[in-house]
Amino acid sequence: MAQLRFFLISDNIDTQIGMKLAGVRGVVVHTREEILPVLDRVVKDKTVGVLIVTEKIAEVIPDRIQELKLSQSLPLVTIIPDRHGTRRDRDFILQYVKSAIGVKVE
């Protein structure tokens, strides 16, 4: 079995350069029209095991991100903050747990 790789879809070059230093290939795109063809190509690439997406990109295509998370086994979709830090609420993990399993965690 071939080794699966990571791939990054970023909205800024700083994140791309940082990930490239860690050995992760990727692209910088900004609009939905630029993002979707790249996303489709990555999803079809059976050598990509983990798709890393910046929060800003995820905000541009939330429908596709949700669809991939629910329907695909690979690639695993991971959303990361960019160099400016997270755009999510401080308690987003607690909210995620509550929505996923219905339990409020204090």
C-alpha cells in the first residue's frame, strides 16, 4: 500500500510556506471558483490521506467541507487556523462535543 500524504488548501502564502517546510504540499487560493477545482482534484487523488484547510477557506466552502466530512472516508479533512490565529469561538470544542453527542461538557 502506498504511503498517504497531506495536502494543504490555504488562503495565504505564510501558512503554505510553513507547511511546505514540514513537507506538506499545497496551494494558495482565495475564491470559491479557485477553491472548488483544487478540492475536486485532491478528493480524487487516492494518495492524499489528509486534507488540511485553513479556517478562512472552510468559511468560503462550508457546504463542501461538511459534505466531505460526512461522506468521505479519505481524505480526512482537518481545519486549521492561519497565522492570525483561530476565527472560532473559544469554546468551539465544547460546542462540537455537545452537537456531536448531545452532552453538555462543563
